[in-house]
Amino acid sequence: MSDTCPAWVVPVMRAGYLSRAVVYTVVGGLALVAAVEGQEAEGTTDALADLQAHWWGTPLLWLIALGLWAYMVWRLVDAALDLEDYGRDLKGVVARAGLIVTGVIHGAIGVSVAGLALRGGDGEGGGTQSMTAQLMAMPLGPWLVGAVGLVTIGAGVYYGYKGISEKYKEHIRVTATAERLDPVLKFGCIAQGVVIAVIGVLICYAALTADPQAAGGVGEALGQIRAAPFGRVMLGVVAVGLVAFAVENAVEAIYRVIPRCDGPDVMTLARQARQKAERGLQAAG
């Protein structure tokens, strides 16, 4: 293991991705039930709050909160030490800044989940609306909200691009399981991109109308999908996609490669694909 990679980083990273896998399994699973039964889909916090109906719910919520905080730590350390070799040029700086933002967001979600474990809590949509209202009350508030919405849309587009272009393969170790699950990983990234982009559109609409109530989180995004033509079918497809994204996170928890920790020579799905393409070109030539 590289001297620039602390020994505790890998288990912390794996705990973070595993926690995200649990979150999206719950949210996607309940959304799929809602699509089948014709009900309204729930957001992240509402879905996790349902776990409290079981005796094991509160301990699981604490484990999820700790995992999300672990994910935050992993992202901050990754950005600070450049463990994935993004570099110091403009592209690398932007990528590392994105790691910090996603880390802080997941840390905040962890705080919300811990609040549920302690005393219950409000739905996620209310939290998003509250944040939007606070931004709206600031000088140039609608512009700030609009900027957040555009950034969120950009994040959704990135996830979709990550799935379509198969960028997720860059950090997945080659194993028989990872290869078999590859189509699931791709579908999961695309579905996550759709949900995040819809959230961004809702935030932008809130900025245009100066109405914080128009903003919302995952629950509202799934609700908009449900309200579209053939919405029940679309909600079912997206719900399956969110479960697929949970699988993608579980695969990353087990098989993710960190270049500064594992070395540059580990065979990843992306490297394997490039080698196969090169051999195909050589054979054709």
C-alpha cells in the first residue's frame, strides 16, 4: 500500500459505499412497491423512517448514519490526498472539488438519518424545501437557488454520462461477479442520473417562481415521474434502476480500486475493455 494512502482509508471507503447501497435498496424497493400498488413513492428520509417500525430499525439507522459519515470522510481524504490520481490541472481540481461536495452532502444526510434514529424526523422533501427557503431569503436568493438547481442538473447529467460511457468501470476490479453485474451497474448509474436531474429541475423551477415549496428531494422527483404519462410504468423502471444503483454501490464497496492504495497495475473492467478492443484492432489489421 502506498505511503500516501492511510491504512484505514479502504475499510472506511467500503463502509461508505455499503451504506449507500442499503439506502438505495430501501428507497428503490419502496418505490417499486408504490409503482406496483399505485401508491405515492417516498423520499429517502421517509423511506428510512419506515424502518423504525421494526425492532432492528433504529440500530440499522445508526449503522447507515455511520456509513454515510464514513463515505464523507473517504471523499474528503480522497480529494485532499488525490488518491484516485485526478491531478492538479483544472479538470483534476474540478473533480476533486466535486468529491468534497458529494462528501459533505452525504455527511448531512447522515446527520438527518441519525436524527431519525434519535427522535424521528420530517420527510426529505421538507428538508429540501427548508434549505431552498433559507437560500431564497438571502441576497440574490433566487439566483443562488437557480445555481444550486443547475449544479444538481449537472450532477444528474454526469451520472447518466457515467453510465452510458461506462466510466464507472475505471475503478472496478475485474472479477467474475463484477463482469456478470456490469449491465446492472450501467442501468443503475443512468437511473440515478434521471432522479438527480429531476430534483435539479424542481429546484430551478422553485428559483423561477420564487416558491421554495416547489423544490423537493427524491420523493418529489419520483412523484413527478409518477405524474407523467405512463408514469406508473416509468416509476417502476426508475425504481428498478435505483435498486440497480444500490447494487452498483455494493459492487464498489467490495471491488472498488483506489490507485494510490492498490497500485497502478490492478486490472479493472475499463482496462480489460481497452485491452480487448486493442486485440480486436490488431486481429482486424
